Amino acid sequence: MLFRSKVAENETRLLIQPGYRWRVVDGMLTNFHLPSSTLLALVAAFAGRERTLDAYGLAVREAYRFFSYGDAMLLWRDA
């Protein structure tokens, strides 16, 4: 067996949204998420609200596919 994992039940109150201070991640590969979702909040926290809205506006205009089987985007954190 290459990997072993333990099953655990835990809970978190962490919600990554705009204003969150990233400490480790420099890039993110993700798809286009539903409006008002926590996943979209995570993307906006990483890329910035305006940059995220711009990307989504372009995706809508260019008829990108959303959800799990849609198009993806690669984001890099500003230096």
C-alpha cells in the first residue's frame, strides 16, 4: 500500500473568503464555481474580488462551461 490514511471526524469554523491572509499557497488551479458559493469565496480570497469578477465576466461572455465538468483557470498570487 502506497498511502495510509486515518479516518477522523473533525470540525472547523474557518471560512476562507476575501480578507483571508494566505501564508503558503502561490497558485491555484480551479474550475468556475457557482455564484454565492463558498468555493467562489475561496477563489475571490486568493485572486481578489475584482479580479475574480473580471475572470467570471470573461467566462460568461466567451461561453465557458461552469461547474465540475467545465473549464478551469490557473491563478497565481501577486508577488
